Amino acid sequence: MLPIDPTKKISFTRHICDGDLVIVYERHDNMKAIKVCQGSVLQNRFGVFKHSDWIGKPFGSKVFSNKNGFVYLLAPTPELWTLVLSHRTQILYIADISFVIMYLELVPGCMVLESGTGSGSLTTSLARAVAPTGHVYTFDFHEQRAASAREDFEKTGLSSLVTVGVRDIQGEGFPDEFSGLADSIFLDLPQPWLAIPSAGKMLKPDGVLCSFSPCIEQVQRACDSLRSNFMDIKTFEILLRTYEVRGVKMDCSQGDEAKPGSILPCKRPQRAIEGGNEQVKLSSQTVMVRPCSEAKGHTGYLTFARLKCLS
């Protein structure tokens, strides 16, 4: 995704090599991550695709199967990885992630502490934001979940930017070795108020903390805990509304009275018989825009706070 080794850096100009991770794009709602292996094949509804045909092609290439079906081979960016990764826990999606990256004020070289690694959706974007000289230290209390996340970071080339630890941050706090060194901290915990005192000790003066909580009661208790050592406390709820854009046929036989709702089901002009005279109904192409029927609603609340600078 963003490896330190420049020969393995993912870009649309680098060619796919044996052992690379690629995102196989069939359509916007059907993608999967596959490791390229010489001699292996991918079989789906479009036919059989040989991995050997992929090697040497640049990311973004369109490749064909034995049945002349096709897919696209895309680079595993954090945005696409979020859509295809295995959901070991509930994950953050692009709208929340982009907001977090901005409000945590992350730039290359920052050190970030994260509690609640989960599926690693946010962690991959944190790593890209602080690369190539920064680092993300992420912790999860569940040992198997942490091990799976570590394997994913190896696959995506982020292992040099991310360190995964097994630790109960709510009960034990962050390790003392990070005291006063963290630029930003992200908490995704059921009881974030228990970890806030430790987080305050880890942050540099003027450092920023973010806590993600699905319930407003969690937000209230977290804010009560933040007031003692933090300032500029703000809570946001991100609601994303997507739109569907597609071309449609319009009935233009009545001139200015034609409406966008008059969609013709066929591609050719329709013929109608009125009083023995044959009339041709003309159609034209237009673009229809409407809200998607499956819009995502509430995901959670994002609370941000800045550590007070002691004079």
C-alpha cells in the first residue's frame, strides 16, 4: 500500500509482480483482494483468469478471461482495502476516516497511538497519513484479532509503519514508554473514559485525542472525563448521502411536454398507428440523478479534544 521499499511502492506506474496484493474489481459492489501467484487462477462468473496474465501489467489494467469476460486489477489503497477487508469487528468507513485524519492533524512524521485495532480499517489510513517517517502503535486486547491484523499489515506492505500490540488499554493504560511522545491518539473502546487519563499522559502538549463511540451516553461520560485536562472538546456525527447517476431514455414525441419520468424501455424509436398513419416516437438520452435507496445512516459519534498546555 505504501511500503518504505521504493521498489515495492504501490502506484499506477508500477507493474504487478508475482506475490503482489491486488484488488480485483468486478463492479462497484463486488471487489476482492487476491495475492498474485504464478500458476494460480481466479474463477468467477466471467470465466477463468490466469494470474500469469496479470504479471507485468500496470495497476488499473483491464484483463480478460477465457470467455472474454473482464475485471480490473487495482492497487490496494486504504480506501479500497476498507471495502474488501475481513470484518473481524465493526469498522470505520471512508467518511469517518477522512474526518478523523483531518481533525487529528496528521502529517508525515507523526506518532499515533490507537486503542482498538479491530479489523485495521482506520489503521491503514493512519499509516499512510504519517508515512514515510512516522509510526502507528495500535493495541487490541484480543490476541487472535491482533495477530490477524498483523498479517494484514504484512500483506499490504505496512508492517514497517505499524506496530501491533496486545494490551487492555481500558484496564492498564498505554505503555509508559510513550509518555509525552504521541502527537495524536485514537480510542475505539466501550468505556473510553477509563483510558482518557492515560491518554493525557502520552500526548505531547497541544496533542489531539479522538474517541469513537456508537452511543451518546458513552460520549457524555467521555466528555466529563476530558474536561479536567483537555480543551476545545467537540463531538460530530457524520451522515453520508450518496447519489446514483445514470443515463436514461426520454420520450420526446410530445416536444416540450416530455418529462424525465417518461423512460422508454427499448433502445429503438417506437412506432405507433393512429388513424392509419404511422408515427415515430423519438427518444433522447439524458442523465438522471437521484439519492441511493441504501444510504448509510448513523455509524457513531466522533469526539475530539486538545490537551491543555501547562504554563
